Amino acid sequence: MSIDWKLLVQLRERHKLAAQEAVVHERRVAQEREAQVMQSRGVLDEQVQAKAALWQQASAGAIDMAALRQTAAWSGALDRHIAQARRQVADAEHLACLQEQRVLQRRNELRQACGDLTKAEQMQDRARTAQRQVAEMRAEDVAEEHAVQRWTARKPA
């Protein structure tokens, strides 16, 4: 059975290109995930700052019980918003982590595809070298056979 090395190299090149495209795609998605993490952290920071500002404003002046109750109610609402923002940050970080793992997996696949391509190219070169050697040996055999025939034809009987 003969292997078509040229076809195999072409196949390996296509695998390499597909792996490169997958890495680019996964990297782009990872950047989007990281942007989502940053946005979620920004929302969390805003909520924490809003709560701090609320209590700072409340403590700046004389406060009566009604104002204290209203401040505490707003503070509770902000606590819920902060908790939700923390969950969103955690979710975004988790998704970003999973995406980074996919990027690493795609990079490993690309390394494997590059290795397979290199191996196929090396085998193609070896096959070409072997074919050249066989052709050279055949040419030498033919030349030697012709030389023997000429020598026997000239040899006096």
C-alpha cells in the first residue's frame, strides 16, 4: 500500500488552519468574557460606592428616626443589589475561566496539528529521498547492464 504523502500533507495543512481558526475564535470569545467580567465588577463597585455614599450622607447631619429607617431600607435594597452584582461577577469569572480552558485546549490542538503537519512533511521528504535513491540505483543498474552488454559485444570470440 502506497501513501499519497502530498495528499496527507495537504490534509494536515487543512487541520492546522482549522485549529488556528479555532484558537482565534476562542480567544475572541475569551476577550468578550473578560470584558463581561470587567463590566460586572464595575457594576459591583458602583453598588458598593452607592451604599457607602448613602451612609456617608446619612451620617453627615442630624438624623431622625424616620430618616434612619429610610436610609436603612435603602441600604437593604442596595445590599440585595450588591449581592446580585457579586453573583454576576462570580458567574462572569466562572465563564471566563471556562473559556480560558477552551483556549488552552484549542492551543494544544493547534500544537498537535502543527506536529502532525511537520511529521507528514518529514515523511514526504523521506519518501521523495527514497524514490530518488531507487531511481538512481535503477539508472546505475541500467547503465551497468548496458556497459556489460557493450563489453560482451566487443569481446572477441
